[in-house]
Amino acid sequence: MILRKINLYILSLSLLFFFFIVITVDVPICFGDKCEFIGAKKLLLNNAVAIICLVLFVYSILAYFKFKCDIKQTTEIPFEVVKVEGINYEHLTFLATYVIPLITFDFGKPQYIIVLGLLLVVMGIIYIKTDLFYANPSLALMGFHIYKIDGIFKGGEKREGIVVITKKKIKMGDSVKYIKLDDKVYYSGY
């Protein structure tokens, strides 16, 4: 379950990795007779941040496909929705609070790159420990919605404040099939 949370956190940063690639890629382009290849070593060193971000971006894509595979598992017995609140603004909160300010880092100084890496790790730990990994702008771009739901489960058990990630619209009275991502976070393909 912890790996799934880590993957969803990395997926939430996929836009950031893409922006870092665009900002930091340094491939010399030359047209003319006196053009020379600068060498593989220099090319790799000049693009170290872009290469690391590319690897993380590709990993985030793989994390998304792993998430899609995981959510095709057998679902639990459906529950009935007795209260529903859309909380899609959580996607924007994450994007505006964390992703956009990180784009302004100075990639020309190694200490800033180290601080950025440490900051991303600390943010990940906080997001995973506080179960906010669902506030994922990448999932929003892919058409997912976030709901806070109260539901009646088998045996009449009422659970309140469940966060449900889904591509469907959920309304009161719906019967929702789900996969438990965490104690309070579920995915529904219902």
C-alpha cells in the first residue's frame, strides 16, 4: 500500500518533471560548416537535471499504468452514498501551493538542486503520512474527480469522510463499488 502512495505522489509531480525538462534541457543546435559534436560526456553533464527529470517523468507514466492495473482488481461489496461533497479544488491547491513555486528554482547552482531534491522528498513524506496523496493534478488532467463521501457499508456500518477518486460523477443514493487505496481513500470505477 505504501508503494501505491509513493507512486501516486510521484505521478502528482509529473507536470513538474516535464516543466523541469523544458527549463533545463541544453542541447546545442548548430547549422553550418563549422559545427562539431560537443561530446557525450559534456552533453550528459549539461543535461543531468533534465535526464533525472526525464527518468522520473517516465516513472510517473509507469506509475499511472500501474495505478490503472491496480484499480482493475476485484472490488469490495458496494456501499450506498448518503452524503457527497466534491473536493476537486484539492488538485488546484496542490498545483498552486507546491508545483508552480518549485519551477522558479535556480538550476544553475548545485546547492539549489540539492535543496529541491530534499524538498520533494520531505513533501512526499508529508503527503504520504497525512494521506493527501490523492490531491493529484495529474489525475485531474486525466479526468478523475475527488469526492468526500459518507456511506453505508455492509452490515449497516456508516463511514464518514471517505475520500473517493473516480472518473464518474457520484450523487447521493448511488451504490458505489470501490477498491481501498488507504483506510480513508478509495478508488471507484462504479
